[in-house]
Amino acid sequence: MKFNYQDLKEGGVKTTPQNVQEANENLFRAKWNLPQAAKHCGMTQKEMKLTFFEYLKYNQPNYDN
């Protein structure tokens, strides 16, 4: 049996502002983890982490202590 390695490779995801916004909101509300959000955006985990830190700088917490 012969494998076609092109079939095993996942298709690329285009990074759009809507994908990034959705991923940041789901990370903020702890619905997704970092690898899942990065995959959704088509980013590396390091890129997603830096993007999420920027999101945290400009968005206030939505809870009271």
C-alpha cells in the first residue's frame, strides 16, 4: 500500500481579521487553548501568543473582583 503524503497534509488557513478576532475572544473566555486558536487563524503558536498579548493590552477584563 502506498501513501500519498499530500493527502495527509492539512490545507492552509488564510489569516483574516475576523479569524483573529474570533480566536482572541475564545482565548479570552477560555473556550479554546493556544494551539487550537493558532490553527484556526493559520498562525504559529508564537504569533498567536503575541497577538493575544496585544488583545489583552487594549481590552479590559469583563469581571469584578
